[in-house]
Amino acid sequence: MTSPDYPTIMLYIEIEGINGFIQLIKEIQVVKDNNDWAYFESIAGDFGIEGFNTINLKVMAEVAMNVYHNISAEGNN
């Protein structure tokens, strides 16, 4: 994976653990299924990163879900 967000996701897994990451994925999936990004919109500014917004969070959510699916696929092999 070449996304610049991949290292961020891997750092999250290292800090929070795989169970925390799986819980995050479940929450992202519910938000995505309901197309209700209001919570993420409310915290986007809290990251303190200039220009970081809901669009960036959605991209990171997609990357996180791709990482999760890759990890799951590797575990099934």
C-alpha cells in the first residue's frame, strides 16, 4: 500500500492494539453505512492539523478499512 496514511494507520494499531483497531473499523463501517459523518465533522478540527477536514478523515477511514481487509485476508491464508 502506498497511501501516505498507511503509516498513520499502522502507528494507530501499534499504540491502540489490534482490538482497538477492529473497534474503530466497526465504528467507521456504521458511520459509512449511515452516511452520517457529523461526529467526524465535529472532531476534524481537534486534530490541530492545518487543512484537515472531513474529506481527509473519510480518506483515512477508507485506508483504515483497506488495511483491515488486508490483515483479515492475510489471517485467512
